[in-house]
Amino acid sequence: MRRAVCPGSFDPATFGHVDIVRRASRLFDEVIVAVGTNVSKNRLFDADERITMMRRACADLSNVSVEGFTGLVTTFCAERDVDAIVKGLRAASDFDYELQMAQMNSSLTGVETVFIPTSPERGFVSSSLVKEVAGFGGDVSSFVPGFVHDLLKERLA
Ligand code: PNS
């Protein structure tokens, strides 16, 4: 049984996140989406809202579950006998930070990180940009699931 964790803040869930989780679910027997908090980012949705969002966005993926976590992602992985952390890479600009995290996580517990290149049509989509565009009234409906679009409109009204 190969088990992977897809960690992130998912604030909010985008089609880019779902794309990576979907592709990880084909590579691993079981995938746990770990909804955490990025201490260096301001958040729009609280942890429960982000967990619910990812559960709904991944509802059609039978080998995917969604859990919240606090503390280190390596602790979360060690407690669940996880084989690998899966992260999406959008562009070279993601690489330095992701490599640093992968090396730190590996040095803490030996957990491996597997990078999946984001689908080109999702390469420019980030939660931060979605929030910025939606905040100024721009149309983000092609970047997030419909229910997330509704939640964004409600929250940013
Ligand atoms: O979607 P994000 O904001 O890039 O997610 C980042 C997240 C939450 C996965 C990362 O900040 C994280 O793993 N936080 C948990 C605390 C931790 O383990 N920090 C050390 C990382 S090397």
C-alpha cells in the first residue's frame, strides 16, 4: 500500500490543486490531502472551511481523503505511515522554495517529496492571485470550482 500526502493551505481550493490531487491519486493507492496553515500568508477561509472545500472538490476521487493538521507536516506524515509528500510545481519560481521545504522535510524524518508538474493551462493559477482578482471583482470562475466561486463572492462582498 503506497500512501501519499498532498499538503497545502488551499485558501481557496483551485482547479490547480484538484489537478495535482487527481494525478497523485493515480500514482498512489491512497492520498491524504492535508489542510494546514501557511504562517507566512494571510488567510481568507478558516481551517474548517478549507477542509470542507477540499472534501467537496475531491469528492469524486475514491482513494482520496481530506484532514486538517497543525504542527509539522513531517509529524502528520510519520503518524500515518506516509511514503511521500506530493507537491505541484507550476514554474521555476516555485522550485527554490519547494526544494528547500523538501530538503528540510527529508532531513527531519526522511520523508520523500515527489513533484508533479502542473498542467500548463493551470500554471499561472494560485490561491493568492485568485483572491486578488476576485477581490477586485474579476472573474475567477475558470480557475475554481463553482461552489468555491460562490463562497468567494460571499466572503469578498
Ligand atoms: O499551499 P501552501 O501555502 O504552499 O502550503 C504550505 C504548507 C501549509 C504545506 C506548509 O507551510 C507546511 O507544510 N506547513 C506546516 C508546518 C511545517 O511543516 N513547516 C515546515 C516546512 S519545511
